[in-house]
Amino acid sequence: MTTQRTSGRRKQALAAAAVVAGLLTTAACGGGKDDGGKNGAAGFNAANNKIAQASLVKKGGELKFASTQDADSWDTTRGYYGFMWDFSRYYSRQLLTYKTQPGAAGAELTPDLATDMGQVADGGKTYTFHLRDGITWEDGKPITSKDIKYGIERAWAQDVLSGGPVYLKDVLDPDGAYKGPYKDTSADHLGLKAIDTPDDKTIVFHLPKPNSDFLQMVALTSASPVRQDKDTKSQYGLHPFSSGPYKFQSYSPGKSLVLVRNTNWKASSDPVRKAYPDKISIKFFTNANDMDQRLLAGDYDLDLAQTGMSPQGRTTALKAHKANLDNPVSGYVRYAVFPQSVKPFDNIHCRKAVLYGADHVSLQTARGGPIAGGDIGTNMLPPSVPGAEGQKYDPYEMAGANKNGNAAKAKEELKACGKPNGFSTTIAVRNNKPVEVATAESLQASLKKVGINAQIDQYDGSQTAGIIGSPSNVNKKGYGIIIMGWGPDFPSVQGYGMPLWDSSYILQSGNNNYALIKDKSIDKMFDDFVTTLDESKKTQLSTEINHKVMEGAYYLPFTFEKFINWRSSRLANVYTTNSYNGMYDFVNLGLKSSK
Amino acid sequence: MLAYLIRRLFAAAVMLVVVILAVFCIFFVFPKWAGVDIAGSFVGKQADPAAVEAVRVKLGLDDPVYSQVWEFFKGIFVGRTYAAGGDVTHCAAPCFGYSFRTQQAVWPVLTDRFPVTLGLALGAAVLWLVFGVAAGVLSALKRGSLWDRGAMVVALAGVSLPIYFTGLLSLAIFSYGLGWIDGQYVPIGDSFSGWLGGMILPWITLAFLYAAMYARITRATMLEVLGEDYIRTARAKGLTEQVVIRKHAMRSTMTPILTMLGMDLGALIGGAILTETTFSLPGLGQKVLDAIKNQDLPFILGVTLITSLAVLIANLVVDILYAVIDPRVRLA
Amino acid sequence: MTAPLHEPTAEAAPSAAEEAAVATTGAKAVQGRSLGRIAWERLKRDKLALTGGIVVLVLIVIAVLAPVLAHAVGQDPETHHEDLIDPLFGTPTGSLGGISGDHLLGVEPVSGRDIFARILYGAQISLLVGFLSAVVAVVLGTVLGILAGFFGGWVDAVISRIMDGLLAFPQLLFIIALVSVMPDRLLGLTGTSVRVMLMIVVIGFFGWPYIGRVVRGQTLSLREREYVEAARSLGAGRFYILFKELLPNLVAPIIVYTTMMIPTNILTEAALSFLGVGVKPPTASWGQMLSNAIDYYDSDPMYMVVPGVAIFITVLAFNLFGDGVRDALDPKGSR
């Protein structure tokens, strides 16, 4: 019986591998075949890290997004969702932005409102940018350096405009001396000392100390200009004033959003944006299955959230419409993390017992399998971040010898931890993510085999910050294992790992260092990273930080996430970009027909 | 009659107040006991303590419950102003609260979404009344026949299947599969035929369940009524069976049907969560589920209020209709 | 009507039962003790109702013996069988959702857990919630309904208003809100038990006004009857009259009502699971299985069919049985 099952299992695995391989090969060959068809889909993975059907693009038409999720806010200062940043380039511009190129090249910076990449002086403590000519707001008035300063200052008003990233605030004003534009008593509300605007065309940043990722921060959506007389404060997200090629026509939260051309935007002033369609719309759904069916039927062009199709739509699409799919790596790592405040996870051996006890293939299947879920995660650095090694760095042989779990090693570690008979703990998982619940069940089942009894607790996913973001609450509830995922805000170990691993990021509310890592050597490496301007040194530090984190066994990575994303046959000039974690680059999408 | 109306209206108003109090308790008092900080849930990924504090001030979370309730009632009549951290938000009367999640006043959103839900409820009600009552009457008149058995088994099937099951099935068959119906919501103002195309599946799905129930009740009531003395008297008088059924039996049968209709309609108008979710209809039910998922309290409160109001009004209307339909009922 | 949100299934059926109960038992209480025997005779002749009753009994046996039955086929509801899952699509590799000699009803997508075992264990949850919440509603409804009908006056006024209020209250909102703020440990219970208890209490609590109204109406009409008058004139105490004279005559509508309420409650549990506030994983319930299956309705239809049919059969059986009981207790019906 046992042998039979094993052989059956092996056969399964082989068959699966064959299917995967087949799919990928057909994709590779099949892509070109379909490409010729004017109205046909470009082929499987045709837009994954490369441009699909760029030559077929026509100006005009309505580009239709569908989504089951609205943005956290469309306010450039407040938005933090990845798709919001991607989408915001339609109606906002920054000093610098990402190159509109596929894959890794798309993560490189290029001047946008600025004429060049800026002049650095003072050993990285002063940055000066000059603004381009012809840059205008949607009412035709020119965009000035003061507008940019004001837009950046808004991040200081966290009490009114919460939610967005605060990197610039932390870097420019680490002591929090400035109180934000709304409490600013100076007449022009431009009291932030770290930014100078000697004239309307020049902006100068003064950093208290250098930061190696400063240019990345200047390129964030949250560094977009905002005009003071158009600032409706907390309601700005309902109708942001456009500096880009499109402007808001109508927005009804959770229902629909429509952008139309900003007639005052001049293509000559913008080296980045092509602005192909005449109109861009988003329709919000509540039923993911329904939305996928509408995408398959061609009623909509792509999913705004770009988090992959739901199981049903995915299966149909893979079987019948493979040429419309891309399978990018998302830049997210999905993982379980062990708060050291919850016993027995204060002991590294108990943490290692979980790492060895887990069935990594089963976890991968729960995440959606090798195609829709991603490769088995073996360490904590996502492949898009410089310094990442992917599956090559696999200290616990999660994708190798131990991929189905290693009960013997787990038992050994349990003994070393002083819990030879196992222990009981609680897995915390968001209730609004079915895939995460499935992962928790898988983990629970495999841990049971080594004597670790885990109970699953589903908490309200909308309250993440207050529930697992509060170390005291985590301790009170006994959450020994928390299931989460994380993607980089910008492709560097600072933009990814600092909130997770640096001890100074441990907060009483909204904490993201769930493991409560207080490792001086890790803190030191982050300090070094932030002040190092040499790229190869930065890459090396990034690798070392990742190793240090893995050696501490604070995390059980599940997958280097991959998605199956849909692209309609109407779309042209489609490509995924690393700058937005493997999403399509929205800003230069076009249609094959102007109708 | 007038005194009765006033009494009922007063009772309804008291009920509304009680409902509001209960909802306040659930969302403000219970979490406090459980040690959950609601203010934190109004803030995004990186919760700045200042932001949490501002929400606390704006929502008045630290005030005692009675003063929160008072502010809420006052807002309905005179509007309300929320201020914190230099940001002032005005919510015009009638102010049923303001959502800091979506930065919208509750009332305009509810009035925007109300027509969708109303259209869904009324359209479905017409269908289920016509088919449900007809099937029930026929079954009662031909008790024990093949028709009776068949209709009741179908009705039981209707009662036994969850709407998200039948709804998805209907979409899979008629929209994705056969492509007969588009099945996407279009506002009635944009295109009437588009609106019909979007509403027909939700109507049928919803009506299927309700028709099943109405058929069962109609049958039971009709059988009961047919056994009453006055029906026998009518027959003895030599009236034709048709007249007996139409003029006498139907009237009495309609009384319990009306009671149900009032409550069902009232409840549906408050939001048909499952139907609207399944068909992505932008109505009140969809909004309230969204609000629950995001812990968007002002909307939950607003929709709860509308639901209760709708049920209370519907009951009132039904009670008055009784007197018109069934002369045996007197207003008490 | 208590539950504007989870719609017809759970909200109109009680009134169906209620109206039916009113319709059939109104003023028929005079028949006294022989009623039970007469009803049984009638019930025995009603083949459909008997079938329904037998199915209900079988379901109860299945639920009670779930662990034994699952063990007999060598399965348990929580063991993963990823080897039976196609890693690409997450669906079972075998035909018909992976049905085989080992897995009588196939396996679940993604995890490969045995569906047969999960259906057996799911019956426990579904029936437990269905029955116990009905019990809560019946006890509350009967006691308060009798009190309102028997004492009248302000007691009646207060209880009636409470009933109106509960009927106008959005039940589903309440449950969802309560579940999200409930601690995991309560009265010595943990995890799924807390949820199950919560569902029983809340569904029962919102269900009692339906039966309360019926009982109140019955009591109102019964207390003016001759035999109650007679008992009263003989000097019987209030409580004697309540329990010895009134209660036995309310048994019929209560039974009818209960049989119809149980399937409604089972569907409410399913709706709650669909909205994500039902039982906790990895515990199986039919509602939870059905709502998970929606993501595989086309790629693995068997996964949807199995719990769908289970719910359908159960609800159908209870309804047929309930209809039979109602007909049997209706003295006019046989004329």
C-alpha cells in the first residue's frame, strides 16, 4: 500500500512537472506564432519581462480595468497599494520616475518633471533638481517647484493624511521638527526647512545624513506635486488634481472610476508617458468569479489589482486562453513569521523545528501551485531586489531534500528546544484571504505529524495593524505563527526588509517587525546600507542581511510569489515591470483599435 | 384611524432609536470589552499614532456612548462638522454619518445606491407574487394531484438551495455559457434594455426562492380557508366555484401573504447582501458587506438604519392594507 | 424577516411555518389527548412524510457516528492528500473530483482532504447548529409567547414590542459584528466550539419572535376557551392553568414550527460560512464546503455537488417530515 502510494505520488509529480514544462515550452514557441495575428492574443508570457505587440498600438479608445478591490486612496500622498502607485502615473508626475521598460530595466529611474537625475553634493547630503519647460496642471497653469515641495510636505500631516509611505519624512526630518503644512504658520505653508525652492524651476533637498536610496524615494507616488489651492485635504483622494496626461472625470468609491484626457498635458514635456487611450475606466466587482468571466469574455482588458486570477477563472484561462496570460514573478515573498515574544518561539530550535516540519510542496500547492503560486520560497529576499539569490540560497533545503518536510530533523530540533514531545501554538491568519487560510491549514496538517499542535485563528483582515501589528496583542493571543506576505516599496533591501528586520522599526501599533528581531548586527548592516553609495557594496550587504535573517530562523518562506494575470486581446504595448512588482506597466498600455 | 397611525408611528420611532443604540453597542462597546481599538482599523498600512488619534477625535470614540448617539441624531437634522488636526469636514444635513475610509458622507451614497436595491426588490417581488401565489392556489385546488406534488417538490428545492448557489449557476448557464443574457448591471438612466438585461437574472434567482416559499404558504392557507364555514355557505348559496375562489377564498388567503410581503420587501430593500454580491449589483447590500469587511462603521450604521426603517414602514403599510383587503380585520 | 441580509432562505421560511401552524391548528386544541394517536395514525399513512422522517433519523445517526464511519473507510477529515492534486490547477487528478475506492466522494481541491469524511463530520456541525438553535428559539418563544398571551396588559405590550424590534433588526449584521469582536476563548470553550455556540445562540435568539408570535396568538385564543374557564372557576392557580391546560395544547404548533425551523437554521449556518464568519478551519461544515466550492464550480463541479446535495436532502427531508406532521395534526385535512 505504502509503496504503491509513493510510486503513485512520484508519477504525479513527474506528470505535473511534464505539464508545467510543456506549458512553458509551448509558451516559448507559441508566443511568436500568435504574435502575427492582429486581433489575436500575444501568447503565453509574451508580455512577461518583454513588450508584447508594441507595433499594433493605435491612439484612442477606452481602456477598461476591472477590479474587486478599490485603492486604499487615490490621493498621491496616501495611497500605498501597489496598483495605486502603478495607476497613479496616469494623473500624477514626479521629479523622477521608473523607465517605461519591461522587466528589470523598468526598475531603473529616469527624469520626469526634472531635466536630469539631479546634482548630488555634500557627499550625498544635497540634491538639486531643475524642472522641465512646459509642465502643466490640468487647468493649464505651470507646475512649480513649490507645488512639488507642498506635495511632499503633505506626508508630514499624518494625522489628516494617513496611510502613505513616510520614507521622505523619515529621511528629511528624522526628529519630526516640522508639523506639516496644515499646522504650518508661515504664510505660504512651505515651512519645511529641508527643502529649498530658490525659484519656480529649482528644488533643493538637504538631507541631515545621506541615504543611498534617496532617488528611489523621490520617485515614489507620494512625492508627486500637489497644488495648494486644489488641496482638499482628507478628501483629495476623491478627485486628485492632475499633473499627468489624464484627469479624473468621475469617481464613485467601490463602483467606478473614469479618467479622460487632460488636454493641457503636452506630450513634448513628458518623455515617459505615451497616453495612447482616450479614456480609462475602472469597474469594481464584488464577485471575483464573475469578474474573471467578464475578463475572459473580453468585456474588460485587465485586472487593476494584478494579484492573479481566482482558481476557477485561472483554470479556464490556462486551458482555453493561454495566449492571453502572463506568469510574472510578483516580487512578493509569502511566509510565516514567528514572534519571539510567544513561547516557545523565543528558542531558535523550536523555530527550526517548524521550518523542518513543514511540507513545503504542500504549502506551495496551497498557494496555487508552481505556476499560479510561485516557486518554493527558500529565503526572505524577493528575486527583484538586488542581492537576491533566489532558490540558490536554500539554507534549510526547503526546495531540495526537505521539500516534503523532514520529520527526523524536526524532532531533533524539538529535543534541542526542550520540547521532545512537541508543543501547542496558534496560527494567526487573515480571514479575508482564502489562499492564506488554505496555507494555514496545510501548515497545521504537516506540523501535526511532528507533534506540534497548531490552532488556526482567523482575524479580521481589515484590522491587521491593530491585531498582529500590536506586539502586546500578539503576545496576549499567543500567536506563535503569523501568516503574511511582503513586497518591496522600491527594489532595495531598505525598501523591503528594513520595516521587517530592523529593531528600530518595532512599534506598539502598526508594527511590521512581527518576529521582534533585535539583532545588533542586522541593525548595523542596515545603517551601513543606508549610507553606502556604492552599488556593489549595497548588493553585498543586502545578501548578507538576508543570510543573517535566515540563520535566525525567524521566518518560514512559502513561495517567491508568481501570478497568472490576464491581458485582453485588445491590448497592445503590454509588458510587466519590476518597478511595480511584476504588474503590467499601466501608463503606456494601448489598444489595437481606437474604437 | 388617525390615532392608530400616530400610535404606530411613535412605536416605529422608538424602535429606530433602540436599533441605533444596539448597533452602537455592537460596534463601539463590544470591541472595547474585547480590547480591540477601532480607531486603529481606520488607518492604513503604517499606522501613525497621530492618525489613529485624529480618527478617534473625529469619530468621538472617547466620548461616552450617549453623547455619540446624541451627536448622531443631531447630525440628521442640522448636519455635522468633524474637525481634527487642521482638517475640517462638513457633512450636510441630513447627515447620517461620514466615512473616513472612503471620505464620503453616508446619506448621498445611500440615496445613490437605493434605486438599485429597490429595483431588485420590486422586480423580484412582482415575479414571485405572480408565480408563487398562482402555483400555490393551483396546488391547493388540485390537492394530491401530480401537479400539486410536482409543484411542491420544486418549491422545496427552491427553499433548500442557497442563493449564492443558484445565482452562480444561473450566471454560469445563461450568461457565461449560453450568452443569452449579459448579466451586468447598467443604470436604468443609461439604457433601459441594458438595465433589464442586468436585472433579469437576479430577479429570477431571488424570485425562485421567494416564489417557492409563497407557493407553500399560499397552498397551506388556501386549504385552510377552503375548509371554513363561510366558504361552504357560499357554495351552498349556489355560487359558482370560480366566484367562491375569487371573491371569497382569495381575499382571506391574501392576508398572511401580505404580512410576509411587507416584511420580505422591507428586509430586501435594506440590502440583499448575497444577491448583490453574487451579481455585483451596486446596491445597499453590496455596500454594507464592503463596509463590514472594512469595519466602516458609519456605513454599517446607515444601512442598518435604512433596513430597520424599511421593515417598519413596510409593516405599517401592510397593517393598513389589511383593513382594505380583509374586512374581518379591524384596526386595533 | 429577521435577516434582511441573508435573504429568503432563512427569513421567510419561519413565517411559512408560522402561518401554516396558525392555519392548521387554530382552535383545534379541543381534541385533547387523542390528538397524538390520531396524528400518528395519519402520519403512518403519509409515505412522503415517513420517508422524510426516516432520512432525518439516518442523518442524525450519521452525524453521531461520523468518527466511526470515517474510520471504517479509513479516512479522517483533516489529513491532506496533496498527491491526489494536480499542482497546476489545484484540482483533484482523478475523474469526478477524485472519486476512488479510497475516497468515496472524491477529495477537496488544493488540500486533497477526503470529502466523504468531511461530509460526515460536517453533518455534526450542520445538525447541531440546526437543532440547538431551534431549541433555543422554541424555549424562548414558548415561554415568552405564553407569558404575553396569558397575562396580557403591559407584559404583552413589552414582549410584543421586543418581538417587533427583533424582527426589524438586521440579524446577519449583528452576527458578523459579534463574531469579529468575540474572543477565542469563552466560558471554557475554544476555537470552533465558540463559533458554533455563538451561531446557536444568535440564530436561536433571533428566531424566537416567530414562534413567540404564534404561541402568543394561540394562548390568547385558548385562554378564553370553556375548559380554561372551567379550570379557573374550579379555583386552579395561574401556573396550573399555564402548564396543565395551555401548554399541552400548544405542543402541536410548536412541533410543526420546529421541524420547519431546523432546515432554515442549517441554511443560515451555510450563509454565515459563505460570508466567512462560520466555523473555523480545518473544521468541516456543509456551508463552508459549499462556499469554498464556488471557486471550482466549473473545474471541479463534484466538489460543489456533494455538499449541495447534502444540504438539499437534509432540508427536503425536514420539510417533508414537517409538512406531514402538520397535515397529520390538522383535523380538517383528511376531510
